[in-house]
Amino acid sequence: MDLRLLEVSPTGAERAAVDGLLGPPASGWDGGERRTGATGNVARGGHRARARRDQLLPVLLAVQERVGWISPGALNYACQRLTVPPADAYGVASFYALLSLEPRPSRVVHVCDDLACRCSGSGALIAELEDRLGPEGAVAEDGGTASAWFRSPCLGQCDRAPAALLTIAGDEPEEHVLAPARGALPGLEGAAVDPVARVPQQGEPGLRLLRRVGRVDPRSLDDYRAHGGYAALRRACELGPEGVIRELVESKLLGRGGAAFPTGRKWDAVARQPARPHYLVCNADESEPGTFKDRVIMEGDPFALVEAMTIAAYATGCAHGYIYLRGEYPQARGLLEHAIAEARRRGYLGEDIVGHGFAFDLEIRRGAGAYICGEETAIFNSIEGFRGEPRNKPPFPVDEGLFGKPTVVNNVETLVNVLDIVLEGGSAYAQIGTDASTGTKLFCVSGHVERPGVYEVPFGSTLGEMLSLAGGVRGGRSLQAVLLGGAAGGFVRPDELDLPLSFEGARAASVTLGSGVVLAFDDTVDLPRMLMRIAAFFRDESCGQCVPCRVGTVRQEEALARLLGGRGRGDELALIAEVGRCMRDASICGLGQTASGAIESAIGRLGVFAGKG
Amino acid sequence: MGEMQHLTARRMVDLEIDGEPVRVLEGSTILDACRGLGIDTPTLCYGETLRPANVCRVCVVELEGARVLAPACSRKVEPGMKVRTDSERVRHSRKLVLELLSSSVDLSTTPAAAGYLERYGAEPERHGPPAPADPGRDRRRAGHHEEPDGQTAATAASPIKIDNELYVRDYSKCILCYKCVDVCGEQHQNTFAIAVAGRGFDARISTEYVAPLPESACVYCGNCIAVCPTGALMFTSEHELRAEGVWDEARQERTDTICPYCGVGCNLTLHVQDNRIVKVTSPDDHDITRGNLCVKGRFGVQHVNARGR
Ligand SMILES: Cc1cc2nc3c(=O)[nH]c(=O)nc-3n(C[C@H](O)[C@H](O)[C@H](O)COP(=O)(O)O)c2cc1C
Ligand code: SF4
Ligand code: SF4
Ligand code: SF4
Ligand code: FES
Ligand code: FES
């Protein structure tokens, strides 16, 4: 491929950001000098440079962080270094909400205006920002620093709503989560979040996945070991790869990322694949509105994830693993990076893991603001340096996944379950929960409850019990509805609180547990407005590949807008149902297939808009 | 020899389409099998010379036992598959896909569109009057949009791009089939002048930073024009004749010839109207070119006569 580059050069800071990640350029064509002339800038990239295509997103993020936006000069330089055509790279960069292709001020506040934060004052926060910085996206001088603010979908901090993410570009880029962000604004930089992950049930007996959260020092491998860490890896090595998979199959563990696929079957399929290498991907993209459980594990017990991934790699024959972490989780990133480095230093990752003769290493890949990248094949495209568009299935990831190789993709919570399964055996694990949904489940309880947070309960507890654990409806008000499973889930009524929270219980009631979201709305909530927010979310987050979802999400939002504005044409409800059916049946991936679920459930189950349309 | 043949011979697969038993080569798609039976399947993003992008979803069929519909153009046949191509479920999704497209994109120069819309009873008007062109569409940010009031139906409409002498780009007509990007990129041309940019409804075909074509990597091979199913990419000659209201395919003569410019010997089909070459194509089924040409073959002959105008 002849690469035609632009006639623009990077600034010193841009070059430094790219070289900081890729190392200094080695030869003329990859960035030392450029040949110019009649043919324009033509660089001939070798195989080696092209093989680094997967560094494209990390490089773009590095530039964004350092400079605040991605200029033509910076993009061009990245393209030159990686042998990626500029149009192609532009297509990738423009896919991600956290990357800007137009100048942005160095200080940017991303304010969550999603469901849970709307229950806890995000409206007032946005009003305050408008007051201080002007309308969304406008550049304002604020205390001597050029600043702007943008609305953001759920930031995964719903238990500390309202949330904001503050980014400050520069040679030493800063990222701070402000949660709760109320009143935090006058000092902007000052108000970072509590560095210690806390869960409401902390210290209670019976906790399994949350056992160590808030009790163990997340920065200390020794403390992790003192709390039982790395016993499971030892046990796994005694069991051998097949033994681990046998226990996993017996445990009947189902994936916690939303699709509830049997983990043992997935691992077995990859372990049996003759093609090499195998890859392991931990899905830590956690962007389903209302979901924050994976963050709490990663911040409170990061070594547990590293150990669990090591066991997964051992069982399925993966030499390399990735944690695909959503871009808005700076704290989790810092702690995981530290945990990985510590584990490597102490021989828990690397060539000959604690003398057991197997090799495994792992790295973090950051997302850049795209919910769709949590879809199990979009995540591969994103890691490989392409637009995060889902792939058509089949082929399935166990056959052709990351870089076209057999790949295990699992959610953070799924993986952490493996530790206890290995330690106590699959059949003992299967005693917990219900017959079909074994083990415990993390629920992300937020909205109008007294004590929002992550709660761990055995499968089969009821929705009512869940809400009671969280102290019931805030201020003793009455419950209007619960959003179960997230924006991709559905609503249930206050008279359905005896719903058993298990996969089969949810299925029987035609709802889904999804990623474990339990978002409570009290009687003051304007539900139609919440539906508009959900519709806007899917419209924004659709990758745009397929017609049903790309246009269907827009038509759905428009029909809702007419109903909300009282200017309907009388056919809105039918239209929503018909578009919804096409999205469910004909979309490529789960995003389009579930995008109308919550809205249709609010109409059908709650009777929102009854008598209209 | 016999053994070789045995190893490479593909097996036959038996399946059932609309109740009829069919036997096709392993590796065939459901679309291939449907064609064998004479079942007419609508397609928009499918291209004979490209790998299926399977994004438009107008070709979806129902598979017994499957949760969702499958794209006929890319799904491979499997033994025992039971396919329905005209069930109520299939008709519903095809109808809605056509409605959604037609309400958001100008399909007036998509030859197949009118027939499909009629066949499936699509009613694009019910989604509202189309919103006007947005000059800012190319710069929309991923993950943000203005809240609609629902009184108009959002469209892909944006100002037409006329930035070179050879062809125009009217993305108001673009259904985002990915064909131009695939043909310009790794599947044929290896130029990578264009890509899909943006996300969701704001996704669009773009050069880097929306650069005009003359500043981009484009080499004017015109292969993207050849694969574009909608007329979003159009020869300037055709665009101008259409604007004058005198474009008339019925009056056009097609002459097959060999490109005079180099030794490769690509087949050219000259489309001539009123003694003017108005368009140059190349047959899809040609072994070497597979519908593709270079700038000389595609535009050279035309240019000669344009200068003579
Ligand atoms: C639009 C979309 C977003 C998703 N986001 C996530 C996510 O952030 N984290 C996750 O674990 N799974 C997510 N999933 C589910 C994954 O596709 C996949 O099923 C899961 O990672 C498999 O892991 P598990 O078997 O451990 O659940 C998403 C699915 C879709 C369709
Ligand atoms: S369903 Fe939506 S998100 Fe999924 S591939 Fe289609 S357009 Fe993309
Ligand atoms: S004319 Fe050729 S090089 Fe230019 S965009 Fe089209 S396919 Fe690419
Ligand atoms: S311009 Fe034409 S070929 Fe390209 S995506 Fe649009 S409709 Fe398809
Ligand atoms: S952080 Fe605001 S809704 Fe989740
Ligand atoms: S023709 Fe099959 S999806 Fe477009």
C-alpha cells in the first residue's frame, strides 16, 4: 500500500505524545523524514508498521490527553508511524465520543445527564455549568483556564450521583472523577472522589465477590495474599487446565455481562481449538446505563481480576490477555495498571508463572467513549484499531475472535466468580443460588433509594428484598417503577416486587437481569422524559452500520418526542412497536435488538402514554 | 489426481427454502440458494464483486429455530436449514427497512428502490416530512445530537459535493452500503481515500477532515462510482445531463471496446447519448478487472470528448 499523507506537520507536543507511546521513529518512512515531491507525501509502510495497527486507538488517546484534540498534523503523524491511511484513521477517531477532531479547550467537564444522575441533581449541576461556562460545548475562560462542558451518558458512578468527569489536557494530563459533583464546581480540580471503594454491605458475612472490597488494600499484593489471594491459582494448577474447565462446567456459571452464556462451554470451546494463539479479553467496558459493579471490583479488589484472568488463560491456553476498560474509569485504570505491574514483578504474570511453567501476560486497552465497544465482537475491532463496529455472527469469537483467532471474552464479574469455583469446586458452588442460576449476583442499585451501591445476593432473592437492602425508596416516597437490567432491559411495576432475581425468574416475567441494574424511580419522576433519555442514548450509541438500528433509533426518538410534546399524529404507539419489531428481528447486534425494549415495556407494562397514540 | 479432486471437491448441502428442498454447494449463501430456485431477494448493500458487508438488512430471511432473522446475502447454508423468505416476519422487517431508508435518504436514483418499496407496501411518509439538508452534517460529534421535536423526519441530507471535474458526491442519496469504501480500500483499489466517519445516524462517507477530493488520496479510478447502488456517486456528465433534464438511458447506446491506454486490455463499455460518451463502465464478470478500471479508462475517453464540447 502506498500511503498518501497530508502536507501538515505535528507540533512538538503531538509528536511527543505519539513517540511517547510508540518509541522514537526508526527510519525515514515511519516518521523520521518525509519524502515530498510531485507524488505528494508517500510513505511505504512495511509489514512491521502495519502489524502495529492495534496501536492506533492508544496513540489517538495519548494525543487527545496531551493536546486536548486531534489535529490534522497529529493524525497525520500517527498515520505515518503506523502506516494507516489518514481517511481510515479519521473514520476511527470520529467514532469515539472522547476524541475530538476539532480544537477543544484544555479543561473539559463531561457531566452525566443519564437516568440515575437525573434522580440526584444532574439538572441543577448542568444549570450551574451553563451559568458559569455558557452553553454546552462553548469555550469559556474560567479562572484563567479555557474550559468547556459536555453532556455525557452514564459514567458508571450512579451510586455517587450526580457524576462528572474532568479532563485536563497537558504534558501531565489529569483525569478526575467528581462524584458526587454537587457543589464541587467552584473549585473544579479540587473535588476528586473518595479513593477507597466502598460497598454498603462491607464486612457482612456471606459476601463472596465483594468479600475483600473495602477491606483489602487494593495496592498491595501482599495484603491480597493475606486475604486469600492467589490460593485459587495454586489450586488451578493442581487441577490442570481440563480440571479447571470441568469444575467450571459443573458450577453452571453463566456470563454476567448480559447474555448469560455458560462460561464453561465457552472456555471448553476455545481450549479445544487447534488454531493458535488463543486470546483472552476481559470485557470491562461497563457502559450500560446504571451499571457500576465491575468498577467497584476493579477499584476495590484489582488483584482478584488479574488472578482470575491468569486462571482463565491457563485453562484455555491463552498467552496474552487484554482488559478492555471503559475510558471513563481513570481510578480503575490506575489501580489495575499497578496490580498488573506488581503481579509481573512478583512472577504472577510473565514467562514462568510462579514456577508452574506457563506463560501469560496482559495489558489494558482503554475505550474512548463508545457503549457499543462492549459488544463482544465490536471490542475486537476496537482493540485491533478499527471502528468499533460489531461483526456479523457467525463466526463466533470462540472460532474467530480477536485478530481472527479463537478468543475467550468474559465480563469482569464472570471472571471473578472463577476464583471461588476453583477453590471450593464446581458442585459446591452450584449449591448457591437457584438450580438454573448458580452463585451470587452483583446488583447495581441506584436512583431513588436510601443507600445506593453494589449489593451481592444469591440468585433467587426478590426485587423487593433488593430494594429493602438499599433502604427502600428515598425519603419514604412511593415507588413508581424500577428499571431492571439497564437501558437494554425493561421496566417493572411496584406491584411486581416479588419477582425472583434469577435468569429463569426474569425470563418467566419477560424481563431481563441484563448487567444487574436496579434503578428505582419514585412518584415524582417524569417517566416519559426518562424514556426520551433512553431513546437518545441508543440513537447516540448506535454504531450506524445497519439500517434498522441506525434509523430505527432515530424514528423511535422522534415518535417519543411527538408524544411528549403533545403533538402526535395518532400513530406513534403503533410506529414505536413496528420499528421496535424490525430492530429486534433484523439488527446485526444486541444494541439494536434491545434498543426498544425499555420503551416498549414502559408503554406495555407501565401504561405510560395510555390513551395516547 | 482422483484423490486431489476428492480433497478439493466441495460437498453439497441439502436445505429447505419456503418448503422446497434445495441442494447447493457447501459455502454457498442463502442468497445463492434462493437464486437457484428463482426466488427474487431484494438486496442493496450486496455487491457481486465484494465481500458482503451485510448492513442494509433488506435481504433478511427467517431461519427455523433462530431468535433473529438472518441476512441472506452473507449467511452460509447449513444442512437441514429451514428458510422462509416470505413469512409475515420477513415481510415486516423488509418493509420497515425500506421505510426507514426511504424516509431518511433520497432514493430517487436508486434503480431498485421503487420496485422494492411497492412490493413491500412501504409507507415512508408516515415517519413525517423529511428534514432539510444540514450543512453541518459532516462535522457532527459522535455521541451528541440535538433533541428532536419529531415534527420532521431526520434525514441524511447534506449539500452536494462538487469539488472536481470528474464526479460528484451527493451523500443525501447515500444508504451507507460500505461498497465505495470497500472497493477503494483493501478489497480492490488499495487507495483508502474514503472511510466511514462518525457514528450512528451521523455516520457518513468522508475523506480525512472532510478534505475536498483533489486534496485527498483519490486517484479517480471511479471504481466507487461503479459499485455505488444509489447514484450518490455520479459521473459529472450524468449529473449535468440529469440536472438539465435530458438524461435518458433509453436513448443510450452501449458499445464494448478495449481500453486503448495500456497493455492490460481492460474491457470498457461506453454509454453514448447523442454522440457523447456519458458514462464508462466495465463488466463485473470480467476475470481481471471485475468491474474496476483506472482513471484513464474510466475518464480518459470521456475527457477527450468533453474537451471537444
Ligand atoms: C451493545 C452491547 C454492549 C455490551 N456491553 C458490555 C459490557 O460493557 N460489558 C460486558 O461484560 N458485556 C457487555 N456486553 C455483552 C457482551 O457482548 C458479551 O456477551 C459478554 O462480554 C460476554 O461475557 P460473559 O459471558 O462473561 O457475560 C454488551 C453487549 C452489547 C450488545
Ligand atoms: S444493531 Fe446498531 S449497534 Fe449493532 S451493528 Fe447494527 S447499527 Fe451497529
Ligand atoms: S475514485 Fe477510486 S480512488 Fe477515488 S475514492 Fe473512488 S475508489 Fe477511491
Ligand atoms: S456513496 Fe454509494 S457506494 Fe458509498 S456508501 Fe453511499 S450508497 Fe454506498
Ligand atoms: S453515573 Fe450518571 S447515571 Fe450512571
Ligand atoms: S443485501 Fe444483505 S444485508 Fe444488504
